[in-house]
Amino acid sequence: MKQTSLTAAAAAPSARASRLREIGRTVWQFRAFYAMLLPGVIYYVIFRYIPMYGVIIAFKDFNMMEGIVGSSWADPWYKHFQAFYESPYFSQLLTNTLLISFYKLIFGMFPPILMALLLNECRVRWFKSLIQTLTYMPHFLSWVIILGILIALFSQNSGIVNRWIVEAGGQSIPFLTSTDYFRSILVGSEIWQNIGWGAIIYLAAIAGIDPTLYEAARVDGASRLNMIWHITLPGIRSVIVMLLILKLGHIMDAGFDQIYILYNIQVYPVADILDTWVFRTGLQQLNFSLASAVGLFKSAIGLALVLISNRLARRWGEGIW
């Protein structure tokens, strides 16, 4: 028995060395691909992983003069998390963040799929190219420009829509300053900006479907709707699930840029989210520890949602990993 143990212990380093040589040969064999991967890895290490060191200020009473290392630890260690939880803004911020994110997720998920299906069925090439160009151009517009467009359309005093309403005998509506309409404007402008860009991903997935499936279905007498339902949609199901999981990971990111540009003090009750509050608290009031604690809270929830959704997706064979 003792001799068997000694033999196994001696064989372990040999197996490990063999495994390392095999890995080395594989890396050398695919060295061109690893070389292309290297810039991306370096980017993530420098800009994503190294900054994680700053997360520890969520557990410290951060002082800019003393730095991260010199600042004293918070007592208790969850002091800033507790301060955020007991803040009178906690429930309002969390509700606004989750509602806006879910609205964007639910109402923003299907338009790009529908757009991709319609474009895929379009047989007039120039018309298809024109619609594609018109729909993905807004993706390259900044939110400042989109704010200008929204003001031109929905301003209570000079907006085109309100002019039509007044000329029709109605009362002008404060679309951009009313709590009743602000979230609809927010979600609608997000869908308008990204519908064409999102459709590109689904069009690429549709292009990867085996065309012989469509030919076989056509021979069997299937209509175009039947082919969409039984071939196209199942063919892009994995892409839909993958994008859904990735979006769930950002469920706590309701869109800082968009909301910060569009919101105003009249719509704070329905528009103020965690990110905008963190910006005001962390940068304007220099409370970096509290801002970092809120950011860590958001990241933890996002990670948990990604893990749970991926685990659920794996039950249908569509998980990312």
C-alpha cells in the first residue's frame, strides 16, 4: 500500500509536466489567435481588473489626503452599506432603477427581433438597405443630440407634437417634465436609438441558418410565417437567450448617460436612479465611500442575476457557459 502511494506521488509531477507541455504545444500551434486575443486581455486587465482594487474604499472612511491604503477602515465594516440602506432615498432609487431597467428590457427586446425578421423577409434589396441605414443611424447619435430632437418634438411650448395638439383644439402636454410621461419618453427614445443596431446581431444569426431548411420547408408547402416560426426563430433562439442573460447582468444600470441628460427636478420621483444619485453623492458631495458601496451593491446584484439566469437557461440547453 505504501509503495503504491509513493508510485502515485512520483507520477503526479510527471503528469503535470506532460500536461504543461501539451498546453505549450497548443498555445504555439494557435499562436496567431492568441496574439490577436492579447490586446483584448491587456485592455481588460488594465481597465477592468486593476481598478477593482478601488472597491475596498466601500469598506473604509476614505480620505483623499491619506489615500486608499492610509484611510481608516469603516466601523462596522458595512457602515456605508447600512447608511445607503437606511437612506430615505433607498426605496425610491431602487424602484426607479428596476422599473426603468425592466421596461427597457421587456419593451426593448422584441422590436430588434421583429425588425430583423422583417428585413430578412424583404426581397427588394435597395429598400432593405435604406431601412437598415435609417434604423441604425440613431445608434451613433449622442444623447445630447437626441435631447435636442426630443425637445423639438415634445417641448410643451414649441414642440411639434404639442403644436398639433393645440391646433386640434387640445391642451399642450408637458411630456418632458411630467412624471406621467417621462418613463415612456425614456424607453421610447432608447428603443428608437438601438432598434437598428440590435437587429444587425439577429440578422447575422439568421444568416447562419442552413438555407436547405428553408428549401425543404418550401417544398413541403410551408408558408413564410410557418418558416419564420419553425425555422428562423428556433435558429436564433440561442442568440436571444445569450443577449437576454447579458442584459440581465446590467439590470441595475438603467442608463446613466440618457437619464442624466434628459431628467430634471420635476421628474426626480420617477427618474432618479442609483447611478445619478451616486454621481451627485460621490462626485458632487465627495462621499466616495458611500458611492463605492452603492456601486458594489449594484455589481453584486448584477452578478447574481447573470448566474441565476444562466443556470435557468442551461436547463433548456441555452446557457452561455
